[in-house]
Amino acid sequence: MDPRASIPGVDRLLAAAEAGGLLERFPRSRVTEALRRAVDAARDAIQAGGWPGDPGNPRLYLEAAAAWLEADAAPSLRPVVN
């Protein structure tokens, strides 16, 4: 069986209890986008033979989405000397 078949759908990931914290802090559209990126990254990694862990575990996708959302929300301005 192809391990990509066990990757959960974005709807299932959004419905997971662990997604509640992300949905409270970020707009649903951003969470959905981050989860799609996580699922796409998993497909690519499995294809290349480098996915760590169980591809059916929603926690892995939610953690990746949270990391992307946090990084995107971080301030990007830095002080400069003029």
C-alpha cells in the first residue's frame, strides 16, 4: 500500500481537536493554507523516501502548520543604521 494513501485530508485535519488552538489564533483561511502546505510537503517527502513517522498521524501536519503560521506572524522589521 502506498503510504501517501494514509495522509489525512485537510478537512479531517481542520476537524481535529488539536486544530482548535490554531483556529483560535489565526484566521481559518491561513490555517487551511498552512495545512495544505504541510500535506503537500508530506507527499513530496514520502515520494523522496524521507518522511519521518506515520503519515496518518494528524499531529505531524498540525505541528508543521503551526510552525509556518508562527514564522509568518513573526515581525519582520529590523532596526537599521542610516
